[in-house]
Amino acid sequence: MARLLVVENEPATLGLLTTLLKGEAHDVTPAKSGEEALAILNKESFDLMLSDIRMSGMDGMDLLRQSREQYPAMPVLMLTAYGTVSTAVDALKLGAFDYLTKPFKVDELLNTVRRALEYTRALRENEALKAQLTTPYQIGNIVAESPGMRKVCEMIKRVAPTDATVLVTGESGTGKEVVAKGIHVSSTRKDKLFLPVNCAALPEPLLESEMFGHVKGAFSGADQHKAGLFEAAEGGTIFLDEIGSMPVSIQSKLLRVLQDKEVRRLGSTQLTPVNARVLAASNDDLKKLIADGLFREDLYYRLSVITIEIPPLRERPEDILPLALHVIRKETPPGQKPPTPSRAVCELLEANDWPGNVRQLENCIKHALTFGDGERIEVDDLPKQVAEAAAGDAAARSRGVSPQDLENAASLKAFLRKKEQEYLEMVLERTGGNKEAAAQELNISLATLYRKLPDQRDK
């Protein structure tokens, strides 16, 4: 089903066209004049416009000219009872897809509409495929249209062939694990395991056992020998996510593994050589943790041989729509055609500040796919808070920044922290104060949520 706008000032013809096209299962919006059509186009998006040429007030040629300037991707079919070669040529020069004369044949009309829709659909799919195949910045599932993410991809290409330890930094939800996987799949270790470890998700004894392994009898319940992840990732890559949450006691053991390339299982006196590349990630300020005595400085310098910083989504708006389309394609079942977001949806996505970054955008698209009709994504399919936040962000940008705002802005980090706090509190409110549900929705550990909201602990 496609959305069609039909413009005709003769009521009988307008009714006939509307009935015929609805019979083809299209969503048809009628308009009695060029002025009414432009007003509708300013509020809604359409897959095709069918317009008469001779109309009182704004005629079809003026409507064609203005619609092509504002909405160049929308095909336009022209109808007229005064068909001449010169009129047809003028309409085609202005960008009309095709031209039909009245009285028209029903089959000819319907076939022309189908051809216009199929041509436009094929053109869009071809452009998307061409962009995907020719971009030099496509690494794994990384979408990189912005200069900031292209720089990230260039760094991945440079560091991937080496065995250097890499520290990936960025706000929560920016895609640090995706970048780590990009390094792995671009390296000589790509045929071996990529093992992620969430350092904030496991209590200290379990984390130590998981990473380094243990021998039988090392602790209560250890009824057999177990190899740790460093041994399991032999020849591959181990990814230490949320490294800032790692207990200091385990940090010292990790430092020794990085230095000596050997592990000692819990309860054992034997050292086992390991060959696993280490990638780490953090959304914490590790230098502040060092100053607070919560992170070892020597481990920090060992991990940050190379640092890749991922910019937040609000600083790379060029990536928003490509990311949204990537999620749509990824979430669409095989053999089905991915739904198309309307122009209004695209505008809202680009207007949003995305405090939750790529993860929030991905959740938004998944929500829209769940509630959409399967062919098109409309504004009503988006989460309500996304539409409201986008409207608020756009209004704030139109107002600009006041002197009082500048006076109250202590620093960029303070401002970003405030925005993060607002987003986390919004999620908590939506989950009725259930921190476990909020952490799950945010895709962060409960420990990280408590750390980010220290004032929430006793509530």
C-alpha cells in the first residue's frame, strides 16, 4: 500500500480517481486545489502525487514546480484535458514522472501509477545498496557517514592488524562493543573467538573466576577445574566492557596478565601462557577514578596504548537516518520488504538530541516496527517521548542560547551529565521506579545505574 495525494478541482473526477486508487489498496488523500495540496504536503508525506494541470487559482504546473523544489523524491503524475506536446514537455522538464490526458483509460492510469511507484522504490533501493557497497567506511555493523565516525573507522583499520591493546571510550549507548567487534573482525584474529566480559555485571569472586579460571576445590562449589576466558579466547579477542567497574583487587591481576601474557587460575600455583588480544571500554572518566583511588594508573596506561573515542549521536547527526535504516533492515525478517519511514518521521529523528545515543535510537526503531503496519513508519508509531523530545529540542534550537544559559553552564561535561541524568530519571519514571527494569531498558548493569544515580540508592 502506498500513500497517494490526488489533486483535482472537478469533484466528479476527484471522486472517481479516489475510488479507483483506493480499489488498488492505496491510502488516498484528495485535494480540491493546488493551495490545499501544498498545505497537506507541509504536514504529511506521500509516495506519489497525481495532479490535474488546469485548475483555478494555483494550476498544476505551479504545484509541480513547488512540490519538486520542496519534495524532490516524490514522483508526480500530471493529468489534463488539454494535452499538447508542449505542455507535456514542460511538465517533464519540471520533473514530472509521466503525463496522461483526459479522458484517461483506467488500465493506463493504474499501470502508470504502479510503474511510478515501482521505479521510485527501485531507485531508492539501488541508491541504498550502492552507498552500502561503495562506502570506504563500512566495517562490520558500524554506520559511518559523519566525519567523527569516519575517523573512528580509519583508526580501526590502522589498529586492527596489530596486537595493540585498545581502550574504547564514549557515553553509554554509543556503540563501544560494536567498535570492538569491528576491530576483531578486521584483524588476523577474526576466525577465533570474540569474548565480551561485562565487568560491572558480575560480583568480584565470580568475575575473577570467569576471567582467570579456577581449579577444583579453589572455593566452595568449585567441584571441577575450569578454564577462564583468557584461556578460552586463545588466539582471539577478549573485550572488557565497563572496565572502570572492575574491583581494584582484580585490576592488579589483569595488569600482570597484560604484562606477562600468563594467567594463574584461582587456587593454582601453575602459570598458563595465553595469547588473547585485550580490548577495553568505559563510559566512566578513568582519570577521575584514578584520582579517587578506584582505578590503577599503571593499568590505565597499559590499556590505553591506543584510545578510540566515539562521539555521541547528537554530535554526528549525519549518522541518524543511516543508522535508523540499518536497524530497519536488520530487524526486518528475511524475504520481507523493509518498511519506509515517512518524511515526518525522518525529520523527527533528525531533530532529536538522543541522550541515550545509538541504543535509544535502536530501541525507538524497534518500537516503531512493532506498532507500524509493516509497510510504512509514521509518527504515531514512534515512542511518544521521542516525538515530544524532538519537538522540545527543535523549539530550544529555534530560541537559541540565552546569556543566562551561558552564565549557568559550568562546563560541557556538566551539561552532558545533566542531560544524562534527565534521561535516566525519565526511564526510571516510565518503569515506575523499578531500577532493574530501567537498567534492562537502558542496556546497562544495575551497578552502573546506581553509580550514575547515587541519590536513588535509598529510595
